[in-house]
Amino acid sequence: MIQKWFPSSDTHSPIKQKGILASKIILIISVVGIFFYAIYSLPYYGDWDHVYYHVGQSPLAPYSVRGFLNSPWMAWILAPFTMLPSHLSGAVWMTLAVLLTVWSMHRLQAGMLAILLCLLSPAFIRYITSGQIGIVPLLGFIFLLTYEQIPMKGLGLVLMSVKPQVLGAGALSYWLNLDRHHKIWVALPLAVLILLSLLMYGFWPLQINPTELNQTVDMSPWPYGIPVGLLVLGWSIWKNKPIWGGLATYLLVPYVSPSSIFIYTAVLFSKAPKWVSIIIFVLLWAFALLYT
């Protein structure tokens, strides 16, 4: 009778759970609103304004836009955003990048410190202001590593192929450790997409003009990182640790833009000891303040 008139304050009660859920939703909406307002206040978004927005407007002829150096299916990912004005669409894209970065690091079991270090790093700030698309291969890597369903893994490979020079060696490391049956089914969506794109766009790799790549600031250790990168990649394949294969990509490509560094920090900070992440965070800021 007493419990009838004085309900328990147990946090597992339905009313209490609904209150907690409502609080979380309000908090998320507030944080997203703050990020959106801050990002929308930026005067420009670099490549988003000059390249990617226009690519989304021309999905049937993406290589008519100077500076587009990615797989043609990236144009179809960008196309829905062009229903909004350029600056508003850039703010929406970059806000989504923040949310998806947090979600991706959560999937990798990152702690709050790791997430904060990533979002506050100069690499992420550079990513936002340069209007880049690195969140797409990062999302693909997460799909590939953290989902059991074959279609999700296939989608992950498709998303990573948009910008294979980022984390691409991680996809190779993961795929080589699959059995033959899963190798076929995981790679099939990408193989079909490549075939369809060749039918639609012709041999589009020849339409990519690497001379349009802005290499004013190169963060790659090329070619000195190649031996170490190959060792790390080989070890990741041998031990079936594709996370390290993804990080090895940084050492194996001839050019890494400062904005792409954030993708590596998102993966590394999620798995590295806190002291390692803090040291790298400090070094990134030191480099940013001294050389830019």
C-alpha cells in the first residue's frame, strides 16, 4: 500500500528512464546546435565552396569541375546537399562530420578524452575550414571493422574507395584476412560499382588530373616512411590488425594534406594510450603554430 502512494525512485523505472532519455536528446540537440551555429558562422569552407558543392551539382560530369580527384560515386553522395544553398550545405556537411567523427570514435571504444583531443586538434580545425570529405573513408573504415553484416562491410569498402589514399592499406589488411567466400561478397559491391561507373563515365581514372592537387603543405614522410610503412602493413596483415594497416597508409602515400591528418588522429587516439595521444596532440599544435 505504501508503494502504491509513494512510487520507488529507482532509476530503472519507466518514468525515470524516459526522463534520462529526454535529457540526453536535449543535450545532443543543444550540442549539435552550438556546433552548427559555430560552423555556419565561418566565412568559407575551402574545397567545399570551390569543388565539392559544384561536383554535387554535376553528378553526370564530375570531372568537369577542376580539382575533383576522387571516385565518381562521391558526386552522388554530395548531390543531395546541393538542394541547399552552398554555405548552408557546407555547414550541414561539416556538422555531420563532427557527429560522425564522435560516433566513429565511439564505435572504436574511444574515451571522452580521445574524442576531445581529436576535435580540438589543429588537424580537425583545418579539416572543417578546408571543407574536405575525409569523413567518408573514415566512416567506411568503421563499417568495415565494427559490423558483422556483409552488406555493411561491402558499403564500408565502397566508402573507403572514395579516397583510398586515406586508410586504404587498412582495407587491404582486413580483406586479405577474410576467407575466400567473404572476400568475394565483401568486394562484390565495389566491383559492381566500378563496372557501372566505367559504363557511365568511361575510363574515368584518366580524367583525374593530379597536377590540380594543392601540395603547398605536405604532411607525408614520403619516401622515407615507405620501409616503416611496409613493415607495419605486413605486421598488420600477419596479426590481422587492420587498424594498424590503416595507420600505415600515412607512411605509404606521396602526399597527405593537413586536413587528412585528423582521420589518422581519430583512429590513433581511439586506440593509443592517453599519454601517446596527448604528446601527438601537443606536437600537432606546435607544428601548426610554428609552420603555418
